[in-house]
Amino acid sequence: MTVFFRKPIWESVAGIGLALLMLFPLVHLGMHNHASAADDYCYIDTVFKYGWFGAMEANYTGWTGRYFGILLNHSNPLLFHWFAGFKWMPVLVYAGLLYAFYLLIRKLNPNPGVLVNTGLTSVLFFLFVLKIPSILEAFFWTAAVANYTVSIVFIILWLAVAIQYSTPTAAFAGGGSPWQRKIQLFLLFFFVFAINGGSENLVLVIMILISAWFGYELLFRRKFHRLSFFLLLWGIFTALLSFLSVGNNVRLEGNPHSKNFLFALVETLKFTPQLLKDWILSPSLLVFTLLWLFALPGFVKMKNGGFNPLFDVNPVYSMLVAIAVYASQIFPSYYGIGIFPSPRMINCAYLFFLLGWFYNLGVVYTFLAKNKIIAPERFPVFPFALKPVLLAVVLWHFANSANPRLMYRELRDGSAAEFDREMTARTDLMMHSTADTLYLQPLSVHPETLFLEDIKPDPKHLWNRCMAGYFGKKAIYLVETGPHATPK
């Protein structure tokens, strides 16, 4: 490791502490989570009626082309009557996201350091949870998790495996033994398959990344890169399985505002600056951006004095790719259904903004250092006396941000626990009652982190019919009061 680089130990420990401040309420909220009346019961009720493969075929041909999302949603814990599974599922999501972050950072960092990589992972997780518009859709609502969050994790893992496979050098932990490289090759193709079977906006992300890889090899290295070329062909094929499905066309044709390219482009250009301004001016992001700039010498310089090839790329090309990835999370909603992107899509956009932001700072830094505009070996060390001040700024921002306040409030005021109690009582009643018709009172609490939709007063509503079918009832009503209302 170069002598001028000092490991950001203090920052790493602080980052881990901040991530724990986020994980504490997330884990506790997850212990109050339940299956949602929106979609969760419908998927499994369909399985019980038509069988596992039959239910997936019906969904693929009748509503959506998201074949991998269909697979996950038709396999949710209700399939096994494991209601507690919805409490443990968020823990798997946190673990998967943290592991993906860590693996990608470790592959980008040629100077090994478990503590530093863990700290950077923690900072990314902290910043992500701090600003996403919907914690519910990121971690707790199964349908959104299956189609969006799982695909996000797979994209990050794909990047890490692609780096590992394409840089088999000692500085990057080696490419692995022949059988390990075969596993890596399989994973590269599997992740593309799975991602392209999820949400349409994330299909665009992986296709942009593969195209950017192939294009960079062709334009800047004058090399026809076979692996990225075949991944691109595979990506096109699997994307078409989703986009050209009968179910996907049914969904698009049902919206009169879909397929208006000019409208979608104008709205994307109008909306993009608003989001970017809000994200970039976030006090926590500005603090960690400053610290990242001082830590960059240890990432861009190799032990042999050269530059990290993963950051030594054309900065204009890299930033254009980042912009394309970001725009791909905004444009599809306007083009597909003619409306403002859903919170789960903005969740994705924000995550890729974070990754692109920190990565491109490294790319620009490397470009400046390589062209001797700056000298990394003379880059100053950030004054230690100012670090507590920066930590205080981040903690102040944390305490005054919507997501932490919401999570801690719903734990503190008991609304999450009350939601859990009422939902558990409902589930027990529906499981054990011998009556073929049930009358349920509305929930008294609707915690924003856990609750999406309830059943309706009309027993013919889709959510009511799915829940009734799942529990083997003739009908389920939602009633405020009266002799039929089931007490909480």
C-alpha cells in the first residue's frame, strides 16, 4: 500500500455505527410484518386453484412478463402457511443488500481492509435508507421486494462477479480456480436471466451496463469482447421474454397513456433535476462525499504505484452511463403508464445515483491524478479535529430526516406492535373459524412502514376474494360495527 495513504479507521467505525442506527428499527419493524392484502394472498390463492406452474403461466399470459418475479411471488411464505416468514423475510433482504454492497466494494478496492470495506458498506446502506421514499416497498411488501429489491441485489452482485471474472490478477484477489471461474460465468448469465425477469426498469439497468461494458472494450480498447457480447445477446433474449409476453402487452394496452415517447422524455427531463438537487444537497451525502475525496488515494493507487484499472476509465463515458442508468428508472413509468414513477422505482433510482456518484468521483479523481493535474502522494489527510463536527452534522441530519423519525416513532408509539397484534388475531380467526363467511373490523392503526392496503367493504373486491379463497371461506366482509363485526 502506498505510504501516503492512511486507512479511514475513524470513518469506518462511525459508518458501522450509523448503519446499526438504521438496522435497529428495521429489524424490529420486520418482527411486526405480515402478509399484505395487496397481492400476497392472490398469488398463493391462484397456486391453490391452478397449481404452482399453472398459476405462474396464468400470470405471465394474463398480466405481466416478469417471469422471475412471478416465480418468487408465487413462492412466498403463504404457500407453506408460514405466516412468521414475513417477519424474517426483511432480515434476508437487509443481509442480501449489505452482502452485495460489501462484495462490490471489496472487488473495487485493491488495498485489502475488512474494516474499511465494512465501513463503506455501512455508509452506503445508511445513505440509502435515509432518503428512499418508501421503506415499505423496499423491505416489507413482498411483491415489491420480489420484483425490485431482489433485482437490485442481483445487479450489484452481477457487477462484483463481472469485476472478479474480468480482472484475474493478484491485486484483485485473483480470478479463482477453473471451477470457480465456471461458477462465476454461470452467475453472470443467471443474474441477467433473473434481473430481466423482474421489473422493467431494472431490465434497462442491466442492459445498459452490459452494453456499456461491450462498448467500452470496443471503443477504447479496440477489442471485440466476446463475453460481454454474448451476455448482451442473452440479455436481449431474456428481456424479450418479459417485454413481448402476452401478459405485458395486456397490461400496457389497458392504459391509454402508455407508449407516448415524447411525453415520457419531457417529463423525465423535467423531473430529473428536482430529484438530483434534493439528493446532492443532502447534508449526510455532502459529508461523506468530502470524506470519500480524502480516502480516494487508497482506492485509485495500486501497491505497485500504478492506478486502479477499475477507476481508470474515460470519465465522460462513465458519467454518461451513470446518467443513462438513472434516467432508466424514471422514463419507463411515464412511457409505460403515463404517471409519476412509483416510490419503489425512485428507491431504485436513488440507489443507482449513490453508486454512480461515489464511483464517478473516483473516476474523475483517477483521471486528474493520471494526467498529473493533482498529486495523490501529496494529497492532505483530513484534519482529525473536524471529524467529530462532521459526525455531529450527520447525526443531526439523521435525527431530523423523515425515514428515521418514522421508523423510531412507529416503534415508540406502539403502532407497529398494535398492527402486529391485530393482524395476528385476524389470521388466527381466519385459520381456525369454521364459519364460511367472516366479518372483520378495520385495523385501528396503519403504520406507514408496514401497511399498504386492507381488504374492502365489498366482498367481491379482488383482495377480499383472494383472502377468502386462501382461507377456504365463501366471503370476507370488512364492517365497522354491528352484530357481525368480529372484535379485535
